[in-house]
Amino acid sequence: MEVVMNAEGPVTAEGLVEVVLPGKVEPEGLEIRHGAVPTPGPGQVVVRMEATGVSFAEQQMRRGRYYDQPPFPFVPGYDLVGTVQATGAGVGPGLTGTRVAALVKVGGWASHVLVDAADVVPVPDGIGAAEAETLVVNGITAWQMLHRKARVRAGGTVLVHGANGGVGSVLVQLALAAGATVIGTASARHHDALRARGVLPVDYRDTDLAARVRALAPGGVDAVFDHVGGPGIVDSWRLLARGGTLVSYGSAATRDDEGSKQLPVLKLLGRVWVWNALPNGRHAYFFNVWAGRALAKDRFRARLRADLTEVFDAFRRGEVTAQVAARLPLDRASEALRLAESGTVAGKVVLTP
């Protein structure tokens, strides 16, 4: 029998516990659902969740604004870390008991999650579940944008918008490890922490942010990583040096807009197409971490596994730290989502069983 209750209430039942997004609701409208732990089918595993996270995607999904979200109701949760509890037919029994990470887009906010065995990536010993969780979607996104799209090299200068955020905090560290000079936008209260990492901070509220960046990089920057979108994306493009690369990976500026959820992305794609047609040596991309999966699933999985392994290795070398903004239990998902949306924390809000 299914039991549904408000996500602020206590969770005491055994078995499967999952957070449900029932429709366009405020964070307090999330619901808790109880049920039986799923049974893995052929090629699948059941992962007992140890940590999952609150990303910008869930903030958009609760507003019905994520580009390709499923119809309501559904269980959100873009990624997770946990231990393989059971395996289906065709899966090697040696995987049972292994701590793994998985990128799932939806479904991660649950005590037990069905995942294709080919989609899990082992988490190296010595990395805690919450720490590893901060590095899954954020780390893959940051690594691929930096090394597969912008191809940043030592001696270059990059601009990272939202340098204190989930993706931004990983991105600045990977860029510094690659030998780049990093300019990062953030609110003033985060500037000391950014300076301590070696980042040149700029207040994103500055009325002439572009002029501040130009003062730090008179010849332009070699790459801009922009999750904001909206009209400001034009300034990001103009700040590039010849041969530079703009990587757009979101549209935070339109998070609260009404109307079509596809339109902001389509506008960005249109700008990218026009800019790439210009004969000035600059390049622009709209980054989608899921690109290529539908056409070449095996290649997509191999690339994801390789890139996440690189991020885990960077963590073990001390080049990247796991920035956990807060840890809350799954039954406080409403509070976690509200906190993530507040803009008052640095790093990633993590949910635990």
C-alpha cells in the first residue's frame, strides 16, 4: 500500500522511501512516498542511496522549466552515490557491495534506485559518499566543459560565472590545476574564500561587470563559462579574446519566467549558431551533459566513466575539494531545496538517507 505525506513530516517506514515532485509546487509541496524496494531486471542494479544532491535542475523542474523533464508526478534527483545492494541477470556478482556513483537525471531522491549496471562508476576508496556526490554531475560538467569543449591550457585566462556554486566551485579548481588564471563572479561575501583559492573575484552585481573583467584581462579571456544566460550572454561573448571559447550551460536568468521552457534554450542555441558563423576565430557551445547518449550510448558511457574517474583522481591529489554546503536527511528535502534556492550557500546541498 502506498503512503504519501508532506515532505516535512517524519519518515519511519522501512523499504523504499522516495521524494515525489507532484507538480508545479513550492519546495514545501514535495511529497514522501513509501513502497517496496525495487527488484533489478536484466542488466540492472539496485543502489542503496548514501548521498544525493540538490542541483539547479531540480530548481527548474519544480517550476516545470527544465528543458526535457518528464511529466508530473516524478521523483527528482539528478545524481547519487551509494552501494550496490542487488544485481539483476547478466550483471557480475562482484559488483554487489561496491560503492558507486551514477548520473540519472531523475530518480535520485530515493532510498533505493534502479540503475543500469553499465551506468555506474566505482567510487575510489577514501572518498566519502557526500564528498563524492558533490563531484558527480558537477564534476563531469566542469571537466567536460573545461577539457572537451574549451580545451583550456596552462597560461590561459578564464571567466567563471557563479564561481562559488556547485559547478562553478569545481570548475575554478580544475582550471587552476590546469594552470589557468581564473576570474570568478560571485557575491561579495564569497570573495575572501575565492581569493584564498587563487581566484580573482568580481561582484556579479557590479553595474559594469564587463568593465571589471576587462580591467583584469585587457586582451580578453580565453574561455567564459556561463550558466546565467539571458541578455548577459552577449557580454560573455564580447569578453572573449580572438580564438576564445564561450561555453553556455544554463539559463539561470530565466528560472522564474513564465511561458515556454524550451524558448530560453532555443534562443541560446540560435545565438550560438550565429556566433559560430562569424569569421573572428571565436567559438560558442551550449553544453548538455547528455549530448550523444541517444546516438552512441556505449561511447557516452565510456566518456562519462573516464571523465568522472579523472575528477575523482583530482580530488585524491588535492586539486579539487568537495564543497558540501549542507547535509540534510531525505525527509527534509523541502528544506534542502529551499536552502539551495536561497543563494546563501557555497557548494552543494546534499541529501542523505
